[in-house]
Amino acid sequence: AQTVTQSQPEMSVQEAETVTLSCTYDTSESDYYLFWYKQPPSRQMILVIRQEAYKQQNATENRFSVNFQKAAKSFSLKISDSQLGDAAMYFCAYRTLYSGAGSYQLTFGKGTKLSVIP
Amino acid sequence: GAGVSQSPSNKVTEKGKDVELRCDPISGHTALYWYRQSLGQGLEFLIYFQGNSAPDKSGLPSDRFSAERTGGSVSTLTIQRTQQEDSAVYLCASSLDNRETQYFGPGTRLLVL
């Protein structure tokens, strides 16, 4: 079974600075998807960024970018020019590319709580 | 367009009572998922529906939990004889198909007294 580990329960960043959230995962598969979701106090899980494992290029989405190291099974999220609205729980998630029972679910890490200091 | 909606937003019930949680997926999305988010267990997959296929129930924690999806759209998660350990946020997500990104609703916070 796949596992996702987020080793930083809490992080803080000064407004306008850059912060990197860590995520590692364990899988024996070669093709899969990785995601970062943001969950503000409103509870709504919001997709931040998605990476397909077969793509070499790191995904970017405005101020958000990832550093995907497939061999190391690492998938970190970099937030540039941090804003107060970035304060939230951030979850790293894995999804297999293959079909079969239980294969369509997302496997989540425990999350990292990000605080943004004005 | 409209996102995934869930109702009620919050539910307080007494131990032993049955509860129903509702999810309205994004229009046109054929895949629907239920997850549970609790302090001790994090985010756990419960059940998955794809079109008219038999649901994947591999994540349901006990036979007190069941779900249905009517007309390929709205889904209801039912918890019978609720226990205090059922207290959690129940999240619903939908996707265009089972390979596409999952979009989440705001969740239902369930408290069992």
C-alpha cells in the first residue's frame, strides 16, 4: 500500500517570503499522480497543484511550484511571495494510475499547518 | 459553475441514532467519492461511485456505514447506530471521470454525543 508522509506538522512564513513544504511517499508503482490540496478553516479542500509522475517537468501554478524528485520519492511545494490568504492546512496526496478496487482513492499525508505572519 | 455541495454543514446527534449526509456533485461529473477526516486518523477514503458501476466500498469502516447514489448524481451517506468515534468531518468529492482531479465539497461536521 502507498503511504504519504508530511514531516512538518506546522510551518510559519513571513508575508511576502518563500516557504517550502515537504512531502515524501512510498510506492512500488512507476506511474501515478501527486497533488497538493489546501484546506483553510472553512474546511473546503482546494486543489493547489497536480503532478503526473511520467512528466519530467515540475508543475507550476502562479506562486505555487513543486520540486518533484521521482527517484527520491519526494514532492515538495514551494509558495513564493506568501500572502495572508495562504494560511491553511496543506495536504499532499497520492493517486495510482492503475485500475482496480481502491485504486481511485486519494491517499493523504497528515498535513502541514501553515501560518503566515504579517 | 457550482461546486460540490454538502448538507447539512453541521450535525449533532445522540449515540445510537441514524444520520444521513448528502452530497451534490458538480454537474456532469461521473465519479463521486466520500472521505472521512478525523483528528486521530487523518483523511480516510470511504467509498467511490463511478457512473452505473457497482461502488467500491473498500474503505467503509463497518457495516453501519452505507451509501447510495441516485440517478448518477446526488449521493447519501448513511451511518446507522452512530458511535462517538464516528465524530468527524465527512468530505465528498467529485471528478469528471475516475482519472481526473477530485474536487471537494465543504464537508459535514458530525458530532456524536
